[in-house]
Amino acid sequence: MTNNPGGIRWQDGTPAYNAEVKKMTKEEKIDELTDWIVESMDMSALESYVRNHLNEYYSSDDGVEDFETNYEEMKEIKGDDS
């Protein structure tokens, strides 16, 4: 049995469907899914998603050091007049 139902061929005679389709790795599948999700979000949904995740991360034990570093960098860029 072939993966070329009906024996469809290109003009050069090669099968139109190649039976040796490349298997995607999990990382490639994750990249593809991530791209699709981000592309399907409107800007307000994307902004909300990022805000929620950043708030959660900076509030966690894992994000404490990044919070301190990033906050200081932000203050340096923005200035202290806020």
C-alpha cells in the first residue's frame, strides 16, 4: 500500500505524495504550535497574556533576581522622575 492514493504523479513522473514525510521533533511541533497561537491572538489578548505571565514570574521565587535586575534597568532607562 502506498501513501499516494490514486497514483497521482507530477509532470516529471514522480509521485505527488512522498511516503517518506519528515517526522517533526517535539521541539519543532512546539515551535509550530507557539507560532500559530501567537499569530491567532489580537494585540490586547497577547498583551494580557504577557502581563499575566510576567506578573506571575516576577512574584515567584524563580523571578526575584530577574525582577531586581530588570527593575533597575528600567529605572535607569526611564530615569528617576517617575
